[in-house]
Amino acid sequence: MDSEELLDDEASFESLQSEEKKTLTLQVAPNQARERIDKFLTRQVENATRNKVQEAIEESRVLVNGKPIKSNYKVCPNDEIFVIFTHPPAPDLEPENIPLDIVFEDEFLLVINKPAGMVVHPAYANWTGTLAGAVLYHTQNRLSETGKEALRPGIVHRLDKDTSGLIVVAKDDATHYALAKQFAERTTEKIYTALVWGCPKPPSGTIQTNIWRSKRDRKIMANYPFESETGKPAITDYEVKEDFHWFSLLDLQLHTGRTHQIRAHLQHLGHAIFSDEVYGGKSVRKLGFPQSEAFVRNLFQVIPRQALHAKKLGFKHPATENFVTFEASLPEDMEQAIQKIKTLSY
């Protein structure tokens, strides 16, 4: 999982006015079993390795309840763990000649149909091959300065690495700020299409939970009761567009912009996105016909990533003040998977 996936739209807007944090505070869950702290932090901290965690502990950059500890310390329920990160300097963002599917472009912004597999901006273990580098090359360095120090020039919002679809990029600071404000204030229109396991009933509805990092694993997001003290409110409307019995195609409209919101919400609904390894969509399941397991394994080969596509994006253009909308058709892998599913009879 890439660190670029870990900020929601509101956090993105707030980051325009504050430096990125270099510390982390973890509150151990009340029901956490005793476990060596180096193993615990390796599981909980993004991109952590056990050697790096042990190095941080030896250098007293890990405190438990305000005190340094050793690697063999076993975490206890309700412990407060404070970690100070030291990262090697990131390389400068370099323009890269990578083809882009540009849906719209003017002197203020670009709307791009991002392919699955492309990271939006450089981060640890993904310094090259990013959308940011490709756009920098295309615009000949004409991007907003906002986010430049964090290797995110022009990047207003994010899509997960393996989610395809529409993303807007700003060419100047005023455009960037105006767009980021719209995402934070939920005045944009964002509609996604997902291929999911089963078919939700009723065929349309609203999913409302709070979303926050899982208490078991910080690298994934979890659902908590709506308006509880844990997490931030997340609201997603869904509508079944096609019912394939064992699978279905949904349209989803976001009213909030939480990290992994759709993926976590559909898992919560009991209809995980097909091939989503992190949120329960990658297990081989027996369907109601012979050779169904072989069919599912073959379908995973057709679409090995989560079957999620950002198909529609709307916002008020900062220069013209007109509300503009853009659409991107389903990518080839999702189309192939759907056509294969349509061959089934029941």
C-alpha cells in the first residue's frame, strides 16, 4: 500500500497550510494482546520493517508512556506509543515522459483518466512512474507550487494506485487552492463504478459510518458507528446498475472524501469490491455452478486489481465559475471481466 493513499480530501486541504507531520502517536487498543513492540509497530506503521523499527527503538525514537523501551518490550492495553520518524531525503521530482489520457486541459487545470497501477505522486518505494512526474513533463513544469516540497505539485486529490479514473490537476496556486477547498467542503461531484460480489438489497441506498484506521492494522481503514467518537463521518450512496446474480455493477456517489471510503464501505455492506485484496474481495468463493472456483480464479487474472473506477468528476471551474463535469468509460480490464460474467447462466 502506498503512502499517497492515506490522506482524505479534507486532510489534503488542511495540508496546504501546514507541514507534514514527522511523528506518530498510537493508542493501543484496550483488548490488544501482549506482543513485542517491534512486531507490533512493523504491522501498524506504513512501510515499516522490523530492522527499521528496532533501529528506532535503539536510538530512543520510540517512547511508551513517555519512556524509552527495548525491542523486547511487550505492548499492553492502553499503552501510548510515540514514534519519531527519520526518512532519507526524497529525490527531487523529475519530469517523466509517460503517456497520459487527458480528458480536458486549459491554462488552469487538467483532467486526466488515470490508469490502474499508477501512483499519483512519489512516496517511499514509488519515486518514479507517477502521475505527478508525467504531468510535470507534459506541462513543462507549469504546475502549482502548492505541495511541491512534498513532491505533490498540482495534485489536488488522490486515487488509490490500483483505482482507475478521473483526477484533476492544478496548474497554478489559485486554481489549486480553489479546487482543494471544493473537495474539502464536499461541493464536488464524484461518481465511481465498482464490480462487487453479490447484489446489495435494497438495490439502492446510503452507507453511513465513521471511518478511521483499524485498531488491529493501521494500514487499512475500518468502519465505526456513525457519529461515534472514533473516526470521521463517511457517507456513500450506492445504486445497482446491473445485477449478475453472483456479482453486480454499482454506481457510487461520495458525499465525503475519506481514505479508502468506497472500499471500506462496500466491505461493511457485505459486498466487497471484486479482487480487492485488502478489503475482502480477493478470496476464491464457490458459486452455484460446477467449476465456479476455476471461473473465479480466471476472473482474478482478467482483473487482478480492485474493480473500482472513478467514472465521473464535477466541480466549479475556478476561472469561469461554471460547474463542469467529465466522464471516463470503464477501462478494458473491467469491461472484459463484465463480459466474462455475462456468459454465466443460472
